[in-house]
Amino acid sequence: MRVLEDGSFKRVGGNKNIKVDARVISATNKDLMKLISENHFREDLFYRLNAATIYIPPLRERPEDLELLITHFLNSLTDKKRAELNILPKTMDILRSYHWPGNVRELKGVIHYAAHMTSGSTIAPNSLPSFFFSAEKEVASKEAPSASLLSGKSFNLSKVMDLYEKDLIQSVLQTSSTRSDALKTLGISRRSFYIKLNKYGLK
């Protein structure tokens, strides 16, 4: 609060004000006004942060951004061969029809997964995580609900993210000469890498 108010702070145990020359950009997918009314978010903090607000629609409402984002995520791969992969039109159709509950972060995970699962020069539908196709089947069967649809397993974002994260890490481990190379390819810290190995039993 002090930093936002006057641009300075004191270290713990210190007695000297230190000036901060920085801009703060914050983001949320929550309704902050609702949280304020429920006393779950500080009103004074909100008004100090809320100097200017930019609303970004969820990815499912801007499918025209998919191609640009996919190109960016492919270019960010350290493997040059994978960075030059192309997306088949049929694959793009599947990606455009998906509802993207995890927004851009989910798209990044899907593209990195697909890039490591393809063996050719193009990303075909069979390189996408399997949940895309189980989700399609469940949507198609909405008129006659099944036990699988009612359970909602294919739409549990946490489970879906874990599924393709595990598959992606396995794929990278198999194609990397060392674990150091694998974590560089994944673009995560060594600590996060080994936490995920333990989480998914990939020791």
C-alpha cells in the first residue's frame, strides 16, 4: 500500500525510505467489486490499483487471435525444428471450436504438447491432447446425457491440465539427452521441474 501510495518503502528493520520507480500492472479473472462487498478484497487497495482498467475478453470470445498466439508459442520453443511447425487447417478448426476454459495459458500448454507429440513437419489433429476428442463426443451427446457427461470428467480443467502436462513432460524427457536439456525445453525452473516429476511419478 505504501509503495502504491507514495512510491517508497522501508526494509524490515530499516529506518530509511527507499524510492521505487516502477509501474504496477495487475490482472485478475475475478469480480473484484463483488469480492469487496464480501470483505474478501481491500477496497483501498482496489482504488489504488484501479487507475486504468482494460477488459480482455476470454479466448473463446476472440478466436481470431488463435493463429497469432499459436505462432508466438511455437516461435518461443527452443527446438528450432518444432518452432517451424505448421498447423493443419483441420487442427485449426478443432482449436477454434474448443471453449478454452483455461484461456491463453491453456492454449500455450496445448501447443507445446502438440509440438512435442508430432513427428512430422505439421501439427495434425492426432497430436492434440486426447481430452479434445472426448470433449467433442460429450458435446455431441448432450441430447442424450450419459454417465460420462454427467460426471463432467472431460471438463475438469485441473485434471485436463495435469493430463497433458504429464504427457508433455514424458515426451520431452524421451527426446532430451539429459534432464537439464528437458527443463530448458520446458522453460521452467529446476525446482518446478523436479516437483512435477515427483507429482506425476516420473522419477
